[in-house]
Amino acid sequence: MARILGVDIPGEKRIDIALRYIYGLGPSNSKVILARAQIDPSIRAKNLSEQQLSQIVHAIQEGKYVIEGDLRREIGMNLKRLQTIKCYRGVRHLRGLPVRGQRTQTNARTRKGPRKTVGVVRNPNAKTGIH
Amino acid sequence: MGRSIKKGPFLDQHLQEKILKAKETKSKAPIKTWSRRSMITPDFVGLTFNVHNGKLFNPVFVTENMVGHRLGEFSLTRTFKKHGAHTAKAEAK
């Protein structure tokens, strides 16, 4: 276990993979960071020295990456803006439906979640016919 | 692909004329428009538009963070239907 930038604890993996456990850093960012810190990407995260860790932290901070809480907040703010101005995209987010024009008659299960069957519910105000 | 910056934001000519007129006379009366495709520019802010959705004109009051969107985005064209009980709460939506 190693700690980078406070809360992130990447495990017993190669450092180029372990860096991807930081929210906001993916494969390409992790490669760039390690190149800048001049660290071999194949070292296991636990085998890094204090100095190497600080080099990585330095490289991340210098690169001006938006990561972790800041990134989550930024995404949340973007959603909130769309929702408060009541534009089409915001409404789709509010209803939990796909935002980018996908079909919803079928599929769209990622956004809609598990299927929910709604049975027939009689309209209480409807006129009752002869059965 | 996005629109070229060189061209500037798209705005229907007839809508632009209406806005200039409203600005000149300082009238706050809603501007009726069918031009859903026009982009909201900073001089729209504070005006109210009645934007056609194919059937009705929905009132849209333009605020600052709507700039850059299009008028049509605020006037939905479809009715949202849901299965379930016909309660007063569900009907109101």
C-alpha cells in the first residue's frame, strides 16, 4: 500500500496501473506523469521510495490535472447547471434517461436501471361499465 | 463537429430584428418565435421568449447561464408519459 496525494491508496500493482486508481487519471495521463517524474512504469507501487513518491506527486501537481474531489465537484456543477436552467439535457438527467438522443423504446438499461414492471392500475375516476 | 468560430453564433435574421426592437423600446413583452435553432447570445438575457414546440408556445425567460444553448432546448417537443396509477399527483406532471 502506498499513498499518493492523501486519500488514494493504489495496491500491489505496477505504478503506471496504480496511478489510474486516482479519479481523473487514466492510461495516457499516468504515462505522461511517470515520464515527467522519470520513473520506470514497471516498478510496483509498494517498492517506491519516499523520494520517488514525492516526484510523482510533484509531477501531478505541476501538470495541473483536475482530480478526485475537484473533478467530482466540477462534474456535479455541470449537471446542476443543466438542471437548473431546465434545458433538454438537464431534463433528461433529472429523469434518468439517456441524454444524447439514444432510443428508449428498448435498451437504455444503463440509464434506466433494472426493469420495473408496472401492473394495470385502474383509474378510480373512470366510469364503471357492465361486465 | 462543432460550428466554425469564424462564422459566429447562428441567429435567425427575423429573430434578431425582434430583439433589437425590444431592446430599443425597452419592452419586456414576450417575443413570439418559431426559431428554435437560434443560439442564445448575451443580449438575450432578461428577455422572455415564447418558443414554439410544434404545438404551443412555451415561455422561456433567459438567464445568464443559458447563453450558448439554443432556444429550442428549453421548449420540449414531447410529452413525458409514465405507466402507473392515475393519481392526482401523477396527472399533474
